[in-house]
Amino acid sequence: ATTTAATIIHNPNKNDILCGRGGLTNKYYGNVLFRHIVRDKKSMYKTLQRSHKSLLAESIVLAMKRLNGRFLIKKQNNVFYELSHQQAIEKTLQALREKESNVVSSSCGGGGGGNGGCISEGESLSPCLLH
């Protein structure tokens, strides 16, 4: 099997989705935007045939990427690595399947991270690109 070197990311941008649990990722702007889009598409997801569900998840991933959002995971060495496109789709499918109360604490979309991209009180979300 071939492996490719993962890009090390020291400073996530505002629209990145930080995968993991705990801490401040619940308030990280990219995670909040991601959860907003997922919540908006859950009812559609429930009506789709199995073969179309991954297409919906991919459309969410592509929408986040158009906003320069990357799906990142923090490793033990305290740096972030970008998930593959397929891993991002799988994380999005997981978020779409979760019950509403669990979306905030899911492994991607809620968890632990920095505060540089956090939403402050009164700040609004960017318009969603999936309408």
C-alpha cells in the first residue's frame, strides 16, 4: 500500500472543521457552520435512498471546501492533519445519522480546539451554500 505524506497544519483557519471531542471545538466557527448545514439537511437525508445519502454528505463536504474549510484532526504532537476527502464524507455521514442532541458532541463538528475561529456572542453565520 502506498502512503502519502500528510500536510501538517499548525493554525486552522476560521472555516476549518476540527474533529475530536472535548474543549472548545463546539464553538469553533467552522464546526458551528458545519453543524448548521448538517441540521438543515437531516430531514432530506432521512428521505433519501441509501445510494444517495453519500452524495448529500459529499455536497456538504464540497460546500465547506468552497469556503476554504478543511476537515482536520489533531494528533498527539499537537498539530492538525487534514482528513482525506473520503474520511470527510464518512464524518459527515456520521453527523447526518446522529440524533440532534448528539451532533454537538460528535467526533467531527464538536470537540476540542482553539479559539481563534470561535463565534463570539452576537456574531452571525455565513449563508449556507446548499440551498
